[in-house]
Amino acid sequence: MTTLKRHHAPGMPPEAYDKIAADVAESQIGAEGFVAHYGVVDDGGITVIELWESKDQHDAWFDATVRPQLAPNTPEPEFWEIRNSRTK
């Protein structure tokens, strides 16, 4: 089932996010199960919203590519299964 991820990194400067996003963009686009990525500056940090076909697919990619670039005290992402969606 499609999964929505919210990952807030308090205190992360936009420049740090931009570097990580650029470093992993090609890998993410090709990752099995990847659907969409949105990054926003808020609450003194960065929040990433992503859609994945499954949490397991996200975790396999994230643990290998993003987690090694994050500060050790970065909170864990949150996940929800999508019950309904609509796009234009």
C-alpha cells in the first residue's frame, strides 16, 4: 500500500538539505517504489514529505543513501499508509 513519509530535521540549514538532496536525487529517482519527493523549510529546519509504494522500499533506499549523511540526533521519519488520494 502506498506510504506517505514525513521527516522533520530541526535545525538543518537549507544548504545542508540542498546538498543531500542533490547527492541522492539520481539514486532516488531510480529507486524501486519511489513516487514523489517534496522538501520545505519550516519550524527552523527542513521537512521532507515523500510518497513510496511501501515503507520497506523506502527504508532500503533511505538506510543506504540518506541516513549516513544525517546528523546522529536527527529524529526518525514518520509514516502513514495512504487510504485515499487525488491528483489533478
